[in-house]
Amino acid sequence: MFDLRRWMVCRILAVFLCAFFVMEAHMLYAQQSAVLTEQQTAQFNTAREAYFAENYAVAKTVLEKLIEDLAKIDGRDKFKGETYLLAGATYEKLDLLGSSVKYYCRAKAILGEGKTIEGLELKELRYYRADCAAIGAILEGGLGQESDELVAQYNQAKVGYFSGAYEPSRAVLESLITSLGAIDGRDTFKGQVYLLAGAVYEVLKFKELAVKYYCRAKAILGEWMTIEGLKLNDLKYYKENCRGTAVAGAAVKTAGRKRSWFGAVLGAVLGLGILGVAVWYLFFSKNAPLGKKGKYTSITFMINIKYSGFNSSGHRIFTIGNQVKNGEDFYYPEFISNDTACIAATKSESYSYWYTLSGNSVVMKQDWLDWDYVNASGGAMKKLCAEYTVLNISYEYEGGSDPGTPSAEGLENLQLLSFDQCTAKSARVHDCSLSATITFKAPKRASAARDVSSAFVEMNHKY
């Protein structure tokens, strides 16, 4: 028989148990959330301690795991912003421009401009001032993930410019311009590259180069056409005139009119005068196209070098003529067991050196001494990479007309032709020496002049 009292008791008990379990689940979730929050806070503190102890590799490893975990949860925006800020500073110390700027921009989007964490001085961070609006799409799209290598280089240079990393940006652009010189078409892209190059040279105070590339950009894109984020009104040298060489002539029709004797004589005199000026210009003027070409007496150039590598340590020396421009130890701990592309290296150093030579040639030498493995476990490989780019700055000549902008030849000899150029000191240690005579030659025609020459070095050894 139905018992109303018992039914009511069961119903109340069921409601009570449901409420109990809901409260228990909520408490359990809160406890788990509290534990997770404590763990994430501990990770952040570990990374911060490593950063201020200058253990940037350790800080990077901890922060990457923390950022991965934070991406899976909602909320904690302020904590995420502080994590991104510390990650940006860490990547900057490791000279990873793209990652550094990406996380600075994320931090500024959450915390606001100028907000920091205890102990971190924003004024000491070079890349924090990056223009996030100008490069945000590149960063979020994945810098270095582009399928077009030329576009990837352009984006890298653009990020460098809008982040204040002008020297790295310049080095990338010079290499990119060299590559584009061998490619037909893609004119709009070339114009954008030239415009960005002009802006980089302007901020580095190379006026002639800035105007040169601005003019190339205008010839392709048109006047006052720009790229996203670049304000032409802020570029002083963009307003410089581009000197044209074309001369427009006009013909006057005289049909039906009879010239006078005086007019005929005057016309003949003028004709002889024009002929004389033409002969003087072609054969005897300073820059006579058909006259004797002058010889270079002095050439000033800049060489940019980017070093990187894997699983390698040792000492390197770079010499131009009799001047040692670089003598330092190198250390690339990143482990590889097969041939990995140089562009994948996470650590690199870049240098720029000016040199003025008398005449037209100079010897450059690169020595890699005591090149050893960092980790020589079974199947390990060590690899060294270098990129050399020569940029002409100015030249002087005598004994004839202007020979034109000289092109550097022979730089490719700095590339390793065979491992015979290395001497084994043991099963794992080598000395390698590369030498090249760089000769600057006048172009056969103006359009054949090369402003930039590049060479790449890759050296592998498997243990």
C-alpha cells in the first residue's frame, strides 16, 4: 500500500543528496582550481627567478609550458598578461625577435601600454616599443610559417623595422634584394621591399641609400604609395627628388614657311654647337659614356655577417686585409642528429664592419678553431652556419670617366668546398680555414651593377 509519509521522506532525502553532491563537486572543482592556480603561480615565479638570474634558456622552457597550460583555461587575464610580458623579455634576451615582439604585443593588449611586473624595467627592453598595429597580422599569422621564402624574409624585416631592430632588418633586406635581383616579375613586391629598405636606411642615417631605394619604390609603386603601418610623412628623405635622365623634346612644324638666309645660318651654327656638345659629352666629359673609364682608387664597403650553428663550440676569427674584425668564442648547444637547415637555428649573432681599401681587391679570411661537439653522443652531428653580405657604400676613381658602382666578386670562395679545408685535431675537434680574395670590378653596363653580394657557409660533421 502506498505510504505517503515514506514517499515524502525519500523525496527529501534525494533532494538533499543531490544538493550535497553538487556542493561536493563544486568544492572539489574549487580545490582543483586552487591547486592549478598555485602550480601556475609557482611556474611563473620559477621562470621569473631564472630570468633575473640570467638563466634565459631555463626561463624559456618553463614559460613555454606555462603558456601552453594557460591557453586551455578561461580567465586569469592579468596573470596571462604578466606571463606574456616575461616571455617577451626572455625571448628578447635569447635574440628571438619574432617571438619576443609577439608576446610583448599580447601583454600590452591585456595589461595596457607601460604596465610591467616587479623588477622588470621596460625602458631597458629594446623590442617592447614595437608597433603592434603595424605587424600584428604578421605575428598572429605565424612569423616564419609562410610558404613563400621571400615573403617570409620580407615579413621578418618588417617586424624588425617596426620593433626597432634596424640592423637585423637591414641584413635581411640586403639579402632579400640580392635574391630579387635574379627574379623577373613580382614588381609590386619589389617596390614594397625597396620602400621598406629606404625606411631602414633612413633611420640608420644612410641618406644616399635611403633616397636610392625610395626612388626605386616610387618608380614601381608610384608617388606616396606605402605599405601598412609606414607613414611617409614621417620619412624625411622620401621627399627628396629623384633625378630623371630622360629629356623630353618638342618638334616645331615649319611646313609652308620659307626660312630666311639669316635663319639658315643661325640653324647651321646651332647645329654645329649641339654636335660639339654631344662630342664633348660622349668622349671628353667627366662621365663620358664612350671615353676612357677611370680606375678605382678607393672603395668603402660594409660587410654584414650572421653566425649560427648547432651542437658546436670553439673560437672564430674573421679578418679583412690585416685587420681582425672578429675574434671570439662561439657556443651553440642546440642538439641535432641529422642535417638541419641553418634557418632553423634558434641562436645567432649578427655583426657589421666597415672597410675602406686602396685599389680594388682585399683578402677576407674566416677561421674556425677548436671546433668541438657540445654533445658527442652516438649519431650526433655538429654544424656551423654563416652568411656574408657585402654592401657598396662609396668609391673614388681617377684617370677617366666614372667606372660605375663596383660589383664584389669572389665572396663565394668563403664557402666550404670540401671538408679537406678542415684539419682534424681529434675524432671530434677540427680547425677550419676559409679564405677569399674579393675583387671589386666595374660593371660592363650600368644595369649590370650589383650593390650587394652574398655568400652562405654550411659545415657539417657527424660523430
